Amino acid sequence: MTNHSQGRGEEEGVAGDGQNSSFPLITQTNYLCSSTGSLELADARELNMRNLLDFESRYRKPEDNLSVKEIVKRWVMKKWKKRSAKGILSKNFPTLSALRGYNVREDLPSDAIAGLTVGITMIPQGMAFAYLSTLPPIVGLYISLFASLAYFFLGTSRQLSWGCVAVLSILMADILYSYETKVKAAFGIVDNESAQSLSWTLSPLLNTTEGSTVGGILNSTFSDPVNSELAEALSDEKKIEVAGAVTLISGIILAVLGKLGLGRVTSFMSDALITSFTVGVSFHVITSQIKTVLGLHIPQQNGIFKLIKMWILMLSDVHHANPATVIVSLVCIVVLYTVKRFVNEKYKKKLRVPIPIELIVVIIATVIFTYTGLSEKYSVNVVKEIKVGVPSPRIPNLSLGTDYVVDGLVIIIVSFTQNVAMAKLMGLKHGYRIDANQEMFACGMVSVLCSFFSGYISGPSVSRSLVQDGAGGRTQVASLFAAALVLVVIMLIGPYFYYLPMCVLAAIIMVNLRSMFLKIATVPALWRKSRADALVWVITCAATVFLQTDVGLLVGIMACILFVLMRSQISAVDVVSEVQAGEYGVWRSEKKYLGGRAIDGVKVVRINSALYFANAEIVTDQVFKQTGVNPIKMKREHSVEVKVDVDNTDEHGAALKTEIHHSNSIMTESEPPVENSDVKSNIHQRVDQNCTQVKPYTGPFSSLIVDLSSVPFVDVMGVQAMEFLIAKYQAAGINVYYSNAQEKCVNTLQKTGFVKKHGDIVFLSTDAAVEHAMTVDRA
């Protein structure tokens, strides 16, 4: 071990060459923190300390023993006391701060172009994704309008485009299907052929030529009061209210959590988990659109293995496909894919604004079907009537959404997670800061506003956000231009989409899922980087596809937690040695690094994870295994026990019969039972003191140092494991020392009394522990 004396002299504050070291070098006037919290001048010679006990007693600030009430009061005062009305407005409405430096001449043209470009894309996508949720397509335009307006005021990202999203729409469709099933069950409708026929009639995917609303169709179909009540319960208006109620409850909960500072909740959901979940949901999305592309009338399935059930029904009914619908869909898919893949993507650096091929396809298809009558001639389903104008705000009936609160929270958490991921990506690219708590609040409030205007949970679109950024969007002002364009469509142009074929919207959805399915190709690379993340990816995606969307997310979260626990148990302990790196020595694993210097009589191990209830026993076993010395086994093999027949003693207490043999039984920590007789007690005492012996330990080391630098936290069972190592190794004649305990660990060690009891063997650095161990060995 090179430069031990020099390095440790610098660590301890001994005058060296004036070089910096890993341990604070104290060369000037020093102060100590007294018990009252005041600073007192300290003699430099007194600062030559190495163990934790001395360090904590001199430098530890006195802790405030506050009650829970006082802690909450202090938190509230700290959070709000120094904030002015202006500060509160800036905090809750980040756009006000962003607009202070807005350069109209430079920023406005770029925002206008980007906003209009996104708005053109938002119109067909909004209609298509709303149709995916089984609600009328106009709902997607409402969401695009109000989500963009709300995020403009509340969001901290400057390039995100909020609106209707495919993944969130299919998840909302599951909720609405559950609602339909509940209503049918309440009216005594079972899941049989007649119920399937009724489901087809009620489905918004099917359109008839009679009436302008589904409610009108149902009222004309059922004449008695019971069926009229059923028709009302399954109408689009009622389903919109159900979606709004779920959205309102979920939005309020998320907004409150954001204000409580829980924006970091997404740290429990890895990128692999979110990506695989969205890919898995994309399989559900594309499956739901294939039946529309084929023109099949297949009832929605639900529950476990619903995707498999859908494919079985589609394949068994594929001979009933509508040729006209298939042809229109294939033409649209080919055109959309060709332009998006080989024009917009290939020449995106040359194109200031990508070709709005989706809007072009929508307009052309609408014109053709409007003036040719193909929809009636070939039974091609079309959008039908679209209401003109913005709906009046109203608060949904919350009782309709109470049964689906958990499902709603799943949807809005997925939305928030995607939001934070995209916002951070844009923030890093353009050099501005993202506030996760404010983003959580914004995500919740966007949903609250949408619920008042016939909308449901929305989120940021990855594709539209990239378009907005690529088109030069600099601030959220671009969202105002996009919202203005959507408003024009809602107020004036909406009715002209009456003859827009549903299969065209399905084609738009399917082509937009291409980027999602391309993420499957990243799994091999992820496997090479992190097998645990790759396994989480595969498990989550498979569970989402084959089981159910919410079940898949739950399985993914459980897989993440499981792998975190496994990581804390696998390779929990390494034997380390000092590797000289120039002037300094660094402690590295002997298995992975060359050049480590062995220290006579000293073995150093490092715990590589938290020390807590889930791995405490595993860590102690790993220490025994890695050091090659198991003190329990060693004590069992080398003990020499003298047994005395206590019953055969004379009146003076002298044993009349003894037996000496090597014990092969496991010796416990408890003392042997002592008889009540004083004579027998004395005999036991003599046996314990004179007869039971352990052979002197002559192994490869006499001191064990446990490096805690990689232990982020320790709990009560972890402290017990530390004491267990001390007791077992010391009983075998091996000294145990600890080093580099982090501050959070020190807090636990103090509260459990470990520092008070063993503070003299806990050192501030591994070098200090090694030097102390070598000194003890020489003595």
C-alpha cells in the first residue's frame, strides 16, 4: 500500500504538501459546534480524529425534536411565507414568466408556423383518436382545443402539443365498455348472441341512415319505457358524462398530488416500463382498428385475454369483410405511409413544414364520398353529423365515475409519465428547466378543464410535439395558433366531415402507430445494456398484450420492484483492495480490477446496496463467503468442550467424572442452563472459564473492514446484521471495523444506539480504518 502515511496525514489535517485530499484538510482556524449550536474555537491538534464517534460529537449539529404538527407548520411556512402574490402567480402560471422575455418579431412568426402546422395534424388525429375511445369524433376536437389552452397557461414545457392520444383513448374505451357491461347487467342482458346484436346496434362505430344521434336511433328502436331508459343509459351523451366524471376525479387527485410535491412519483416507473406498456397498448389499438378496416361488426371484448378473443372473432368472420372498406383503407394506408416515411422523414431537414398528408387524405376522402354516394352504395360507415359550436361547460355527475376511479388514475398517471418524459427531453434540448410538480398539477388541471367540455383524459402527443419542435416552435404560443385552427373547424367546418369514412380515421391511427412498434427493435440493444430493464420491458409488454392493459401495468410495476430487490441481493458484497491511481489510492473490487495491493492481516469488503430487511441475512452470508472465513462454522469445527456430570459431585463441588471431546454441534449464543444449586453453578462457571476453549485463530487476516460507502440507507434489521458480524467475528478473534457511512446511515446508527456502543470502530474513511487495524495488529 503506497503512500499510506502521507495520504492519511493529509486526511487527518497533518501538514503535508498542501494538496487536496478526499478527507477535509483543516489548516486554518477551526470551529466546533457546541451543544447549544454555537461555534467555538478548536485547537487544531484536537481535530486529528478518524472515528465516527469523535467526529459526530464535535461537528454534528443538534437536532430539533419537533412534533408532527410543528414539522407540518414549518413546511407550510417555508413554502408560503416568503411568496408574494406575484410569485404565486408565476409559480402556478409559468407562461407568465416565459412571456416576459417574448420577442414578438423573432418568436411570433416561428410559433405561428409551428402552431398552424400542428393544428392541421391535430384535426384528423383528434377525430380519429376520439373515435378510438368509442365516443363521437367531435370529442377529439374539444379535447384538442381545451387541452392546448389549459397547458398554455399551466405547463412548463415550451414545445409539447397536448390533445387526444391513441393510448389514452383505448384505455378510456375499456372504461366505457365496462360501463356498458354494467348497465346491460342491470337490465338483465346477458352476454349472449342477442346481447352481441344489441351491442352492435348501440356501438358508435356503426351508423344508420335514420336519425341524427344514437339516442334518436335507440328511441326509435325501443318503444317501451324500460328500453327507453336503457337507450338513454347507453347513449353517447351518457358515455361522455361517464368519461367526464372519471376525468374530473382523476384530474383533481393528480392536481392535489402535484401541489403536495409528489411529482417525482414517476421515478418508480422506469423508461422501460412506460415504453413497453405503451407498445403493449398499441397492440390493442391496432387490433381495434383492423375490424374497422375490414368493415366487420364485432362486439368489443373485455377481461383477460381479450386481445386473443378479438382475433379469434375477426379471423372467424373475415369472410364477411366489406371489399370497399378494405380498398379505401389500403389506399389511405399506402399514401399516408409513403408520404410520412419517404418524404416527411427523409427530407425533414429541407422541409420547413412537413406535408400535412393526414389532413389532405381526410379532405379528399370526404369530398369523394360526399359527391359520389359510395357510402350508401357500398355500406361504408361514415362519421355522420358533427355538432357545430363549443359545448356549454357543465360539471359531470361524479357518481357515474366512482366505480372507475382506479382505472382513471392509471390512465392519468400514464399521461403524466409521458408528459414528464417528453418535457425533460425538450428541456434538455433547448436549455430550460422542467418542474415535475408543476407538470403534475398542469396534467391534472388540463383533465379537469376537459371534463367540463365533454372531454376525457388527454396527454402530450409525441409525434405532434416533434412536429411543433421541428417546425420552429419556441414557446407555448404555438399552442394558441393550433387551438385557434381547431376552434375554426369546430365552429364552421365540422359539418362538412359528415361523409368522412370511418376507415380513413382507422388508417390514420394505424400509420401513426408505426413509431410505437419500431420500439420493439430496441429490445436487443437494451438487453446488451441492462438485462434487468430488458426483462421488465418484455414482461410488461407481454402482460399488457395477452392479459389486460391495467393488469399489464401492475405486472410491470411489480417486475420493477422485484428486480430492484434482486439487485440488492445479487453481488451484495465485494472484496476490495487499494489500486494506486497516480498520487491517490482508490478502493476497487479485486475481481474486476488489477493492481490491487494486499494488506497483511487486513481484509476489506464493500457492501454494494442498501442494508435492510430484504437482504440483511444475504449480506452477512455474502461477507462470510467473500472473505473465506465463516466464524460460525470455524467456531463449530475448532471448539474443545469439557462436559462435567454435574450430578456426580462431592460435597466440595469436585467433579467425579469428566469427558473431553471435540464438539461437532452448532454452538448457540445463549449460555447453557444453570441449575439453582450454588455448587452446580460454580461447576458450570469453572467449566465455562477453564474447560471450554477455542483454538487460537491463525487465518489469513485478523481485521475485517466493512466499507459502507455504497450503502444508501440502513434499517433496524440492517443494524442488527452489523452487530451480528461484530459479535461473530470477534468471538473468532477477528476485529471488525466499519468505514465511510453515509449521513442517512449515520442517523439510523445513532437512533439505534449503534454509534454509542460501537462508535470507536466506525471510521470516517477506509484508509483511516486500515491504519488503525494495522496499528492494533502491530501492538
